[in-house]
Amino acid sequence: MNDVDSKNNDVNNQLANDKDSPLREDIRFLGRILGDTVREQEGDNAFELVENIRQIAIRFHREQDPTARHELEAILKQLSDRDSLPVVRAFSYFSLLSNIAEDVHHNRRRRAHLRAGSTPQAGSVTLALERVLESSSNARTVLADFFKKAIVSPVLTAHPTEVQRRSILDCQLAIERLLKERAWTELTPNELRHNEENQRATIQILWQTRMLRPTRLSVYDEIENGLAYYSYTFLSEIPYIYAKMEDLLERRLVNDIPLVTSFLRIGSWIGGDRDGNPFVTHDVMLRAVERQSAVALEYYIDAVQKIGRSMSLTELLVEISDEVKNLLATAPDIPNRSDEPYRRIFLSIGARLVATAKKFGHQVLQLSTEETKEPYVDSAEFIHDLDVIIQSLKQHKSSWVARGALRNLRRAADVFGFHLAPLDMRQHSKIHEQVVSELFEYYTGHKDYLQLGEKERVDWLLLEINRLHPLLTIPSEFSETTQSELHILQCAAEIHRRFGRTAMPNYIISMTTGVVNILEVAYLLRQVDLLQTGESPQLHLNIIPLFETISDLQSCGEIMDQLFSLPYYRKLLSSVGSVQEVMLGYSDSNKDGGFIASNWEIYKAEIALTKVFAKHQIGLRLFHGRGGTVGRGGGPSYQSILAQPPGSVNGQIRVTEQGEVISSKYAEPEIGRRNLETLVAATMEATLLGHDSIGKNADRYYPAMSKLAAVSFAAYQDLVFGTSGFKQFFLESTPIREMAGLHIGSRPPSRRNSDEIEDLRAIPWVFSWSQSRMMLPGWYGFGHAVEAFVNQQDQNDQGLALLQEMYQKWPFMQTLLSNMDMVLAKTDMGIASRYAELVDDVVLRKQIFARIQEERVRSEKWLFAITGNVELLQDNPTLARSIRNRIPYIDPLNHLQVELLRRYRSGEDSEEVKRSIHLTINGVTAGLRNSG
């Protein structure tokens, strides 16, 4: 390297360091306050103990130093049960504060980037729109067609990996707000002092707040937790995104602006997902819809009140439209406001919203003593009134007044309606089968439904759907399960009557294995008149099959082909616009076959579905059941959507948002807006710009990927299901059993009362491997697969060269390896070895852990060989930095957890030990950020 190159590198490194210096300063600032708090609350000895453990853990992580390991074990063994609590809490909060500093720094860098006038980053809505505008000579028509059919919907679920309490989250948001104020504002010395005092007070509250819930979350709690994100982010930021898009199109297209329909909407499963959760009853489901509606109307009432106070425009200075005059005719007469038409109209609108809320049974405060107004029939009527006002303002020299808060309220009303979010129903196909079996016996007098072949069942169901009359009363002789399911269906019909079909539009069938599963749900919907028969049958709920296992993914195309070949089902589809949604499950397929096989089978399933839907001329909407961690389909949303097969996105996509990912993505408004923009931008680009340019290479890439998946699947299955004693290794080397006492969700961890791996839900399966830092579901089998593939080719390295080419040219391969790269970076086999020592059978422990360790080395070796990198996260320095910042606080929690698990399993079941274990689980989860 010459001197010039050396100097340039030094300058670049210095610039990179300068960019990160504010982050390091923020971490030091927050760490100092937390350290002072630990000293104040627990004493100098506790603080020095925490710092000593941190330093030794760093040494162990960097050097795998046996001396450091022995020092650490000695310190932790000497800790009393009571003394372990403040140590665990300190590291948990250090990790939390480091995450906050990371988020603030990310926003700070993004703002600096925008202030400098640089090109928007990938994932920006404005950049996506600019690319579309530049790529087409007929961009206006292209975008109009896209907006007309587009659906982008992140769907919140209540899966049990969100361990953080709402009280802790509120403190976190307050700390973030104060840190942003300090970082982004020129504060005077006095203001800085007050800022630090407030920060100290908030961290003191954090320290003195219970981290864990004393009881298991109820579904009602989960509903309220989910609703919090509408206040934090969705109600304000989604209208902002639409305004941003409209403003850009207005600047670029001037008078020929396409209508930006409200295609970005938030969905929810919370309160409607019954699969494996007996606590979701018809009362709970109704409560979920009622609470959602109440939140929406409270928001509108508050916004109308605020906007109305500002609308002091006088008829002495502005004109108003005839439509506004019509609205004014029903507005209250207020002598001192007689010349202020808009103020009076907003008072009338507010009163009508109050009446609407009362109609739905919500408790609200009256805006005035004015007599009660007529409620709105629906949200469209409310939107009409806002449109009348907006048009009048635009026509009479008040166009800026028509923007801002008023435009955002109008958009919010269109997006959220009076129901806030569509609530999906979900249940397992075996439950439907049981209910239909009992109904079969009730109607026919025979008990042999389960003995019928699939074709016989299909024929009977089609016949009965057409001639059946709705079930008016539920017979008492039905089983508890059947009565519960029928009550829930009756409740769904009641929700449609009260809140409209948009409040509950979808019914998802878990573990769909055949056409009969879909027709069974149609038959059940007929029982409550949510399916109406006749020459033109009407379906009032979208019936959505969920294909979850490897075998189901492989057969989903054939199943949908058979379904679409039924003339009656085609008639049903025509009543919902001839669009069929299909959900693909990442979690169970990964647990079933491993990371590589799962991702490839999902990709192939999308190709098969795209072909089948094109053959039958049915619109396809895919619903991706992604979890937080890579082992359950997680990873960056932007790259994931762009890596979908050509034609599979087509403007419509739904994606689950689960567990701790919801708070990390959507608790802070600016970060939430960025994540929502990413979904929109990726969907737009995948649909209109055609990012997957695999083309003719499919003939070479697909067979290669199939070979990789087959070997990976065999290696994973051999380890997990074919190795004697593996279940024991898993149960003893992870905190899976102890997690049962951590009150992090209403859903039981297993589908049945069993500790068999087959019965365990995918979420605790992945969650527990994350805790032990093995992260096995996110990479195991890859090394075997690549090595076998390369060895099968000739001696000219053609196999490796093909894989390298696939990585360079194919977005699917890039995303697959990028996600695995992240998981391997979070894997720590040194810490994992300490968890492995919890396995009592020494021979079993050594045998299985050695296999896992060898595969970890093999996987990293071949990852580097394909990508050309020499270290993990080489292409993602931001994430590498983030993990480096968090590791000093996560690793000690893992070491503490191992020691506490050892004590607990040896018979020490004191409250202090159990609480400390649960606190370490909480802390590791928060530190890893996408662990379940």
C-alpha cells in the first residue's frame, strides 16, 4: 500500500469513528447515570461487582481465555441468591440503555444524511416513487393501477416473545425522548442540567420498577398492549407517510396526480387468534373489536376538538362553498362564533362522533352541553364531511389550512375507519374437523364423518353448504369445544352487524393439508350466515389456508389447483373480487426442516402458487407468517420482499409482526415510520421494478438450491429427530422449561400437554436456542449442504463458482446468506458450551455439542467462501457495531443464567433464584432484539 492510500484509509477510518463518537458518548452518558443509580440504590460493592463481571466477560468473549472463564465461574458461584438480583438487573438495564442509544444514533445519522441533501436511502418511499417515475414514460397510469389494487399490511400478533412490560416501555420512551432532546437540540447549560436531572429521575424510576409481571398475561392485557402502538406510532405516522407520497407526486406530476388510496393498513390477530389458545373466547374477541373501535373514535374526537379550536376563519374575510353552508345548517348557533363557520361545523362533527361512540357502547366525555347529535352511519359519512371542508378551503384561498392536521385526520379516518384495524380469526384445522364431525352427526344421525374419504367429505360439504339453513340455537349436547367455536362464529356475525365487514374480514386455517379443510370452514360460516347461498353465493369472510410444514408447502400448489377447479368455490371467490389470500408459515417449516430447506420450500411454494393462480385467473395475495428471529422468517423486511419470486408480490402483501419485534419497530414514532415506509417501498419496487432478475439462470440456480436444501434438511432432521438423546440435550442445555414461569403471553408453549419436540410450538423452540446463544434453527445444516454440493462437482471448483455466482446475482441467495450471517454473528459457541455443561449425561453432551460446534465452523467457512468475506457482518458494519455495543451487557447475563439454572436444577427453588432466571431471560431477549 502506498502512502496516499494509507492516508486516505486513515481519513476514512477517522470519519467513520467521528460518525460513531456521538453514539459512544450517549452510551457513556446513560451508562454513567445507571452506574450512579446502582451505587445509590445498591451500594459501592454491587457496582464494583457488576463492573468486574463485565470486564471479565469481555475478556472471555474476545479471547475465549480459560483463565477468564474460571474467574467468571468463581465469582458467579460465590454470588448469593439475593446478591444476584441487582447484578442481573444492572446488566439488563445496561443492555436496554445501549439499545436506546443505538436507536437515537440511527435516527441522528439518517437526519444528518437528509439535511446534507443526499439521496434518500433504500427503503424510502420517496426513493421508490422516484425510481418508478424515472423508469416509465407512463408513470402516472402505472402508479394509479398500483394504488388501485395495492395492499400492504403488517399484522400484529401476540406471540409470547415480548417480555417487556408496558411500564418499562414507557420509561424507555421517556429516556429516548430526553436523549434526543440532548442530541438534537442546542440546549443552554441550564437546560442541559435539567435534561440530565430528568434523565436521572427516569432511570431511577426504571430501577425501582418491577421488570417482570407477577402473573401471566391475559388476552385482555395483550389487546391493550397492542393498542398502545396506535397511540405511539400508527395513528400519527401512517397519515404522514401518505402525505409524503402525495407531496412528491404533486411536485413531480403537477396536475396529473394519481389518487393515493389507503393501501397501507395495520392488521391484528390479538383477540382473534384461537389456535392453541383456549383463552380467546367469543367475549374476548368482541372486547378486542370494541376496544379497537374506542381507540379510533377517541383519536378522532380529540383531533376534531383540536382542529376546531384553530379554525377561526371568519366569513367576513373568506368565502365558503355551498356544501359547507349545508353542513352549517345543522351546526350549533353560537352568538360569539356566528361568523366562524368552520369552528361551528367542527363542533357539530365532534358531537356526531360522540354520538357514534355511544352508539357502539363506548364511554366518552361530551365535548359540550349541546344536545345530542345523530351518530354517523359509518366512517364514510364522517370522511364526506371532512372532504367538504377540505374542498371549500382549497377553493377559497385556504389551501395551506387544508393540509397538515386536517389532511392527516381525513387520511386517518380512511385508513382506520371506526374499527381501527381488521381483526383476523385463526383456528387449527383439527378443531374445525371436530366441530364439523359433531354437526354431521347432529344433522344426519351418523357418527362416521371422520371415516369418510376426502372426496366423500368434499361432496357432502358442498351439498350441505347449498341447502343448509343457519343454525339459530346451539344444542346443549354439543361438546364444549364445538359450543365455543359456534359461539365465536355467532360473535363474528354480530361484529359484522355492529362494526361492518372491514372490522373482521379474514378467517385463517392453521395446518391446512387439503381442500376439505377450506370447505369445512365454509360450512361453518354457513351456520351463522357469514356465507349466503343462492345463484350468486356471498362470502363475508376471506377463507385463508395456512401452509406450515415442509410437506404442506410442497403440496400447496396442487391443493389450490384442486380448490379452484370446484365451480362452487369459484363462485364464492367472485363475491370477494376473485382474490384468494394464502398464508405461508415460516416458523413450523423451519422447526420441521431447518433454515435452508424452509426458505427454499417457501420460495418454491410461491412459484407454484403464482403459476396456479395465473392458470385460473385468480388474484394472489400472499401472507407471510414471519417471526422475529431469522429462524422464524425474520430479518430485514426490505431485502426479504425484494427477494420474493417474480410475480409473487404483485402489489399485495401481508406480513406478521411478532413478539419483541413489535416494540423495537413501532414503539418510537420515527423508527416506526421508517419501518412502515420500508414495507411500502419494497412492495412498490418488487411490483413495478422487477428486482429478481434471475431470468434464464433459473435452470441452473434452482436445481443447485434444491440440492442444498435436500442435504441441509437431511442433516437437520438427523440431528433433531434422528439422534438418540437429542430431546434431553435440548431440554437441559436451554432454559425451555424455566421459561414456562416467565409470564410473557397467554398462549401455552405446546399444542398438547407434552414435552416432545414435535408438539412444541416453534416460538419457544427458537426462543430457547437464542437464550443459549447456539441459535441453531438459524444456520444448522448449511455447512453440510454446501460441502456436499461442492464435493459432488468436478475438481475445477465449478460447484463453488456457481454458488458464488448465485450470491452475486440472485436476491434470494443474498438475503438467505445475509440473514444467516447475522445469526452466526449473534451465535457464541463459548457461551453455548457453558449451557451444554448443564446436560447431565457427559457422553451425550460431548457427542451432540461436538456435532453442533463442527457444523458452526463448517457453516462459517462456506459462508465466507461464497461471499468472499473474511469476517461476519463485513457487509453490514452498522449491525456489527450494534452487536459489539451490546455484547458486553448480554454475555454476563448468559453467564449468570447458566449459574442460576445450575442452582435451580440442583434443588434451589427460592423465589430469588427463579426471579433472577426470569430476569436474565428478559435481559438476553432485550439485548438480542430479535430472539423469538
